Amino acid sequence: MSGNTFGKKFSLTTFGESHGEAIGGIIDGCPSNIELDLNEIQHELNRRKPGQSNIVTQRKESDTVQFLSGIFEGKTTGTPIGFIIPNENQKSKDYGHLADHFRPSHADYTYQKKYGIRDYRGGGRSSARETACRVVAGAIAKQIIQPIKITAFVSSIGNISLKKTYKELDFNQIETNAVRCPDAEFAVQMEELIKTTRKQGDTLGGIITCVVQNVPAGLGNPVFDRLEADLAKAMLSINATKGFEIGSGFSGTQMKGSQHNDYFNPDGSTKTNFSGGVQGGISNGMDIYFNVAFKPVATLMQPQEMLSESGEIITVDGKGRHDVCVVPRAVPIVEAMTALVLADFIL
Amino acid sequence: MSGNTFGKKFSLTTFGESHGEAIGGIIDGCPSNIELDLNEIQHELNRRKPGQSNIVTQRKESDTVQFLSGIFEGKTTGTPIGFIIPNENQKSKDYGHLADHFRPSHADYTYQKKYGIRDYRGGGRSSARETACRVVAGAIAKQIIQPIKITAFVSSIGNISLKKTYKELDFNQIETNAVRCPDAEFAVQMEELIKTTRKQGDTLGGIITCVVQNVPAGLGNPVFDRLEADLAKAMLSINATKGFEIGSGFSGTQMKGSQHNDYFNPDGSTKTNFSGGVQGGISNGMDIYFNVAFKPVATLMQPQEMLSESGEIITVDGKGRHDVCVVPRAVPIVEAMTALVLADFIL
Amino acid sequence: MSGNTFGKKFSLTTFGESHGEAIGGIIDGCPSNIELDLNEIQHELNRRKPGQSNIVTQRKESDTVQFLSGIFEGKTTGTPIGFIIPNENQKSKDYGHLADHFRPSHADYTYQKKYGIRDYRGGGRSSARETACRVVAGAIAKQIIQPIKITAFVSSIGNISLKKTYKELDFNQIETNAVRCPDAEFAVQMEELIKTTRKQGDTLGGIITCVVQNVPAGLGNPVFDRLEADLAKAMLSINATKGFEIGSGFSGTQMKGSQHNDYFNPDGSTKTNFSGGVQGGISNGMDIYFNVAFKPVATLMQPQEMLSESGEIITVDGKGRHDVCVVPRAVPIVEAMTALVLADFIL
Amino acid sequence: MSGNTFGKKFSLTTFGESHGEAIGGIIDGCPSNIELDLNEIQHELNRRKPGQSNIVTQRKESDTVQFLSGIFEGKTTGTPIGFIIPNENQKSKDYGHLADHFRPSHADYTYQKKYGIRDYRGGGRSSARETACRVVAGAIAKQIIQPIKITAFVSSIGNISLKKTYKELDFNQIETNAVRCPDAEFAVQMEELIKTTRKQGDTLGGIITCVVQNVPAGLGNPVFDRLEADLAKAMLSINATKGFEIGSGFSGTQMKGSQHNDYFNPDGSTKTNFSGGVQGGISNGMDIYFNVAFKPVATLMQPQEMLSESGEIITVDGKGRHDVCVVPRAVPIVEAMTALVLADFIL
């Protein structure tokens, strides 16, 4: 009800600020008697954390998930799975300068307006750090919904965009480069763009494409809880996202119906898949694919105008070391949220 | 839970197939003692119905909403508002030919796969007819959330797209033409395109832009029920939608952070509004604006291949008279869903 | 959220005031492809309606349910089942005298306090008339949860109470008398008590016992949504109820643990059943049985003090013809709510 | 959805087994800017824990709550409050003997049937230990709903029952004795009964009465989420409860309507309060009072028959040291659940 729970049958409720003692969550509705691969969960968490590459980010965090309940002798018991991820950096001194002013295009101002108080240290609840909890839950969901396979990758950073469809790409290449782009040539270009932009003290946005394979037909609950509606909500609930499109998406609006219609094969599959695997809000068994737009990072390494609580515009230097582009790190988050949506429909 | 309820505090639950006796819904959570303008509700419903123009559609329906409860002596009582909209065309003969085959890019196949049965008459539950109930509830929500003002319009049909931002447009022109485009010149082009496409027996998609003005800061419940997340879900829950973008959206992914950041004015407003009125999942008091992509209509006035239940590909002639482009008719639906999302956060 | 929906997976949302055009509801989550016996549903509704016996009640209503959706060619389609029950008596003249004063132990005062407005005709939303919608949904649930068998009966009216346990009773006798008591001797006594009390212009309360047989083990979702917790909520949501006890209930508090413990048979059944079929919030496969307390009817056929809106105590004559005791009529309502609870756990 | 969340607007989700690393929970929907008295919360937790008196229990636990989020500089921030209570006794050796057999009238059998697996150590999730999380959340709710005052006490243990109404009692005496009974004379009798029963290796049940004062009129959401319905659910969700009655309860069924009706005073209060502060599912401003029945403790200090997994009846000696009567310890739990229900309606 109050916004920190996702899902109904397989639900995740999270808590935690970036500089509190720990963040964490509760997964309710996980089936019993499932043998969880805990290393795989930690592996997913490692994919999300900063400091994996000198290209992508600069800070280092060691995120280690601790499970507190719901698992007994390696198997799920059907009871809620509670977990925490301790925060290593709880020093709040560094953020004291943010206590009384609002950064542009951050949540500082809106949290203050909504709640009349905010934990300003490191963005508090609005920090992307909370997404670590999503990755933990998503990693469990991934294990549950097998053999469904979810693969996300970076298809665009700034003005550099892959021109190929996902079927022309080699997914095995995604984790071979720091930008998680399954095309070596474009990956190099994206990395160069990130390096150049860093030198300018500026930041970048981009697009993640997500592909879901081996999907059974029948997932989605019209008329409101359509599969694509829940996916859209899941994606727009991730920090810094500004758009979602499934199948032919925005470009499909320019096609004629005769071009766009996906004609059937005798086995119920379709010759084309402009629908993106969803018709009438329900999966049809074809691959689901969609794009998610991320705005450029709002924290810059250059002086910026901010608003003080007393209503003055002040200029503040860029401090610390921040991501130039969070899109590669968001890949496991997009996958996790996709897994949560699917688990909720399957269970 | 089962997909036919939208909203938590101000909730709409709907029922009804296109060729049953009636469709309808229940609005729960409407505040008491509000004087409702019932004519205005019927007016919104009239905006949605087919047959308003010989350009847009060909069938005629007379949708009349009947309120059965929750209103006493013209005012809401705080109890649930039940309503029905009788269906005038319940003849199922015309649709007998659809009983045993699946149209491409319709919900015929997926409903059959999910439920093992379907009311095939006119699309049954998957028919866009159910959106009439959304318009009724949205019209009530609009009255409740005043002075918030929601304005949607057609910004693109096929390959014809408005080049202006919403601030350069005159919203008073929206209802002056059949395509609900607030630019007379483009409206004519769109109408021409529709006429041409009809002669080809083909169909069109398009984009609706929605603008919300007079929004208070503070709406949205992070981390999952962000304002933009709920708007995205609302939009993708509408028939035929394939995409949603807010603020700078997909094109914003190509901007640098220094360009994209919305710098403050001393009063808390921002000089630019690439954020689209939402930061950290919470409204900041600036205008909210977003785009919704609609695929071209799947029902064509030309022969098409379909799949029979027995697994044969058959060619079926286009029958009846259908919309070439539903985007103009979807304008009040987009507004209604927006109103439902906002009411749920405000109440 | 706003109180007019019961259940999550198999949910019922209702609307309607006693003197509006109709009451009705939407059932969402009903499985598809189930052949419904509509006569049986109407039969359950008939069991609830007033006017079945000159002993129990005095008014006559003809409640006929009309299904508007979700059923196609006699089978459920998996889409929401919308239904209405038209009100026959919409004349509001008779209730004008209630517009400005509050009856004791009715909802008049609390509705006015909560909503600041009320449809005073016949109790409006607070009228027991809304329970007709519960009976419709419960009758559908009963058909879905077969072979589970739910049997409720009157075990006490006023100070006349059955002394036998349910195992000593013949359920076939329940519908053979006007008070729905499965013991002929006590039934006569109860009927006599009702007649005598009517002459006094007074009213009676009583207790309904409900027994659920053929229950599978495993129903109930601890720690909060225990089977007995949801049953308790269901029962206390019925008009005029003041108590709920399951298994040994209040009298069990006086037993020692060594007496109360239900020792196992080798097949997992138990020798005694003081638990009432529920242990740790989950059904154990034994019969579930519970009691529900109903207060005496608040509307009397004698002069009573009431509170006027202006704060004066006035004496008003008893008007019309009312039930002396609603407990027999509540039997199908108790069964219906039980069925709704069970369906929600089973589906 | 899966049973471990209570409340909608002010919601508590819990996790944890009795012998895992920790139990804990997340409170979502707590208003911002409230200065919490953390000592008071710990104090409530101390009231619940075992080992407070040699009369009531024998084991010692030190429950210390650690808040991990949602509180900043002593005030709530409006973000979710995550907390854990570490378990001190995680040794599972002692419980190895329970791995393959089911205790009578415990949840062992039903958990195994439902989930096909269970953490048998100390009852796992079904242990009353999870109620500690309820007490934490309830203690926060209590601070939020001030000046509403919730007072629970033991009104009956075994066959010893207070004969006075709550108005004749001195609530200040409740915490002066080990059985939490506000009547010194009866308290002594109850303590004697507990001592005698312990010597017999047997156990006791009892009744808790709860009184809510300073309640505003208007709480409760008919028709399903009535105040008494949600209270009933809350109480029956507590371990070992078998019954709930509000106001006149079961004994009220024997009264005539003319006796039972609560006649008004000119200020809207009522001369009597058989309704228990609730009419039509909504609070009327009078005191709310209700009783909760607890069955005798199922764990005995004497040999008992149990069922082995292989289907044999075996006799097992009573081991360890257990509560003879949990009712006094349940007093703060009843208060906590009451506070959660009220907070959900008030916020």
C-alpha cells in the first residue's frame, strides 16, 4: 500500500537507506522445497555492485546478502525469506553539505516536499542502493521460474545505439565487456564515450533491452494486470528510468496494420513478433522483448546550481567520484524486476 | 488480484464482455459529499464512443451509463458507486465465424490458451469496449482531483507527427477536429492519411501525448509505486498500447547530464522540465507530460490469414466496418486512466 | 481497500443500497470452464430472503439475480462475473421520518459521523440487504470448492440452546422448520419464543453453528492469514454479529492441556477435535466447526427513544413490520462467507 | 497475499523462525516526522518476553530490537522501518527429536502437510516467537494513534474468572502481579492455579479482555472491513486463540432487543454500551471492549502420544521447561494487534 512492496503472490517488501546500518527485504510467497543456489544469488548481487570496472564506476562496495529465515537445510520452507545487506559506508559526514540544499533532478526536493524530512545521507531511501534488494529477490525468482530465461543488455549509451535486433546478437558476449553490450565493436565505442564524458565531468544515459525466452503462453491477468502493464510498472519503478516499450514499441506506431500483424504458423507460433510476445495482455509463447530508457546520471563532476532550503540558488562543486553512466549496472536490476513480474504470474 | 481492479484507495473494478447484456463497474473509495456532474460523466463517455465522425469510425453505439448506488440526492455518499452500461448490440450471429479460429495480433489465441474457453463474440472481454467503464470512473476521478487538469491529444498518426512541444500548442483546438490533434494543419494531414488508408483496407497506429497541469508536489509512493510507474502501468493496461515515456523519455537517453538536469528557480520550480514533473518517483509540482504508443488496429478490411482451432491456416475476408485508427478515440481513455492514478495518490 | 471487497484470489466486490435501483457485485478470480448451476445459486438466494415463513419474518421480497458477464454458454470464462439484484421496493417516502434522527444500536449515527451524509432509506448501505450479494458469490464458491460441504444451522435463539454437539444432530432436519434448527423439539421451542416475543414488540438474537466437512489439510496462510482468522473476519463482517469461536472456543479456556490436546490416530486424523479442524492456522483435515453470535434485532415494534440530528431525544413509535429474529435467515449468509474464505485459500 | 503482511495503509510484514539467526519485520506506511520513544518500544517487547516471573514461565530470552531504517535523528522519515530481533538460542540439537514426529495440537503436522518441509527447531515459523515482531510494530502504532489508549488484561485463567466489568477494575493493578489481572484477589487465585497445574505437569488457557478508550467515531470500513471484523481477524491471528467477542458478545444473544439497544444521550454518547463501541462496523466514540479466548498450552510436562512421520503412535516424555499458561504474556500482543488495526483505519 505504501509503496515498498512489489508483487502479490510472490511479493518483495524492502527497506533501507544508503547510509543506515543495513538494507534488506522480505520475500513472501516463495514456494517450499526449492533448493536455492545461494552462490548464484550472490553472483547476481555482484553484477549490480559498483567498482566492477574502472570504466563504469569508481567506488567500491562489498555487498553481501545474509539470509535470516525461510531457508532450512538449503531448501525454501514456504515461510517468508528475510534478508539483509549490511551497509559498509555509514559515515554521514561526507553528506553534511547536502543537508540543507537540493540537487537538481534528484529526489532531494520531492522527498522533502512529501515527507517534510529526509535522510539526506547519500540520497537516503531514494538512493539506487535499494535496488540491491531487488536483485536478491529477482535472483531467487529466476531460479523459480526456470526454464524461462531472462537476458538484458545495453543497447544504447548516449548517441551510440546498436542497429541489430536481438536475434542477430550473441548473448554470450554481454558479460565480456564493461558496458554489457553484446557487440564488441559497439562496446568499444560506448566505453570510449564514457571515458570522454568522464573527462568532461559529465554523464550519460542509455537504453537496456531485455529478452525473455522459453515463456509459456497464458501469463498476464487482463484487463488491468496485463503482462506488459506489470512489466512497464516494474521498469518505471527503477531509479532514473523514463520510458518503456515492448515489441514494436514507438516505432511500431508508424507501421500499417497489414505489416504489423503477426501471422500464425500452424503450431500457434507467429511468423513475425511485432507484438513482443504479448497479445491482449497475455503471453503468447513467443519471445518477450522490451526496451527501457535511462536518463543521464544527475550527479555531475562539475559545479552545478542547487536550491538551498532557504530558497537561494547556490553553486556547488562536484564532489566524490560518481558513475558516469549507470546503465550497465542496471542490467541485472532490469532482469531482476522482470523475474519478479513473471514469478508473480506463474505462481 | 485477478486483474480486474485498478487502484487501491480509489479503486475501480470492472466486468463485462462486448456482447453480454451490459458492462459495468464498481468504484470504491470515492469520498463522500461530493456533488457529481453526471452530465459531464456522460459527456466523457460520449467522447470515447465510436461513430462520432465519418473519418474516425463507422459503427454507432449509444453508451449510456446508469448509476445504481453510491449517489444520493446528487451527492456521493462514500459507499461504492455501482454502474452499468447496457450493450445494445448483443447479436452473436455475426461473430459465429470467429468461434473456431484466431485472428492475428488479437487476444483470441491467448485467451483460449489461458482460459481454455472464450466468449468469442466481438472479442468478449478483450474488446476495447471495457474501456468505457474506465472512462466513467475516470470522469468521476477528474471531478475529485480538481483543480488538477488533464489534457490528452493525438500527437502522431502513422508517420505524421507533431513537431511542436505541448507548450506551443493550443489545447482548445483538440476537440475541433476528428483526430483530436491541436494543430489544424497536421490534423488535416492525419485525416487524409486515415482516408487513404481506409481505401487500402489497412489500419494505422499513433501516439497520444498527455499533459497534467496544476499538480501538487508530493504525489507518488517510492520505491515501487512511483508516480511514473503507476502511470506506465495504467497506460500499458489500455488495449493496443506498446510504449510509454515520460518527460524526455527515450530521446533523453541521448542527452548529457549537464543538459538534462532541471535547474531550480528560487521558488522550487525548475527552469527546464526534462524530468516531466517527476523526480525520485514523486511529483515536483511541474507539469507532468508523457507519450503513449498505440499499435495499428489489428482488424483489417482485407483478407487475412488466421489460425483455426484445428491448426490450419485459413484466409478470411475482412468483414464489417472497423476503425482504421483508434488513437483519437483513445484520448479520453488515456485521460481517464491518468485521473485514476492521480486520485489514488491524492485520496 | 475501501472495505467493499472480500478475498484476494477469489474476490467479491459489492455495491448497493437497500432502496437504490439495484444491488450487485463483481466476482473476480473465478476459474474458467466451470459449469455453474444457476438454479442452485437462485435457490441459495431464496433461502436468505424475507417472507419465507410467517414465523420468521413479515415482509416479502423477490430477489432475482441477473448475471451480466463472465458466463458463456453455461460455463465460466475466467473473466469477472458481474451481477445485479434489482430492488423492488424503491419508495423512499416511508423512510422520510428517519432522515433527521438516529435509531439506537443502528448504523445511522456512525454512518453520519463517518461520511457526513447517508442514504437513510431503509438503512441504505448498512441494510442487511447487501448480504444478498454475498449469498450469490458464496453459492458460486460452494460449487467451486466441492466436495467440501458447508452446513450451518441455528443452535440457539434467545435463551433456548441446543445441548447436543453437531455430530449428534441430523442435518437433514435443518430446512424442515422455519428456524433452521436440526432438532425438532428445540425448533418448536424456538418458534414459540419468537411468537411470544413478537407479541411483546420485542426481538431476539441467537447463535449459528457452522460445520465444514471434507476439508483438505493445508488451507490457511500463517502467520496473519490463518484460516480461523479469515473465518473470524468473514463472520464479524456480517450485520449484527458480536462473536466468533472455533473448536472448543471460549469453553475450551477452562480445560487443561492434557484434556484439550487432540491426540493422533495413525492416519493423521485425531481422536478428539477440540481444535476445530485448524492447528497453527492451517486446516488439518478434520471437520471445521465454529459458532457465530448475533445480537437481538435493533428495530423494535414498540416506542423507542432516538436521537435527532439537532441533539434532542425523541420517542418514536415502532413502524412497519420487521423481523423478530434474523438468525434463521442468516444461516445461508454464514455458509456463503465460509465458502468465500475457503475458495480464496483453495484457488 | 501469502499471509505475512498485516494491514494496508499501516502495514507490518514479518519473517523469522524461532531458531534462525533473527526474526524481524518491515513497517510500511508510518507517517513521517514522528518522534518515536524507542525505550517505550523496547519496554513493550520486554513485557512479552518469557522469564519475567517464576510463576509464569521458566525460560529466559533477551529480546532486543534493532532498527535498521526509517528513523533519522530520532524521527520517522516516512520510509519503511526495518527491524530485527536477533535470536540468542540457535542451537538446534535440542529439537532433533522433533524432526520426525508431530506433537498433538501443534502446527507440526499441518505445516508438514502444507509445505512438505518444516524447520522443526522450536516450532520454526509457527513458534509464538514471531509475535515479538507484532509487539514492536504495535508499540509504534500505539505512539501514532495517541491519545487512543489500549489496555488489555487477564480476565480468566482456567476456571477462575473475574466477575466484574472493566469499569469496576483498577487498570493500574494490571502490571503489579505476574498474571496481569487487575484484581488482587483473583490474581492470587490465578497464580495458585498455575502453580498447582505446573506440579501436575499440565497447562492452562484463559481469556484476555481488551479495552480501547478515547476512540474517535468513524473508524471502520463497511461492509467487509468493519472495525470488529478486522479486530476479530487480528485476534484470531495470534497463536492459540480460539474465540473473539465484542461488546455483549455471546451472552448478548440471550438478551431482548429492548434490553440490548444502547439508547442515546443528547451528546451522541449512549447510556449503555452493549454494542462495545461499534455500530454498523464503525466506531461510535464509546469505549471498545472485547474478549479473546486462548486454549491451554499444548506442550505438556508429562508423557504424551505423538505421531511419527512413518505413521506410528509413540509416547514421548515432556522435555525442557515450558509455560504453563501463556495468557499473561499474550497481553501485550493483544494490545499490539489492536493498535495495528486502529492505526490502519486512522492513517
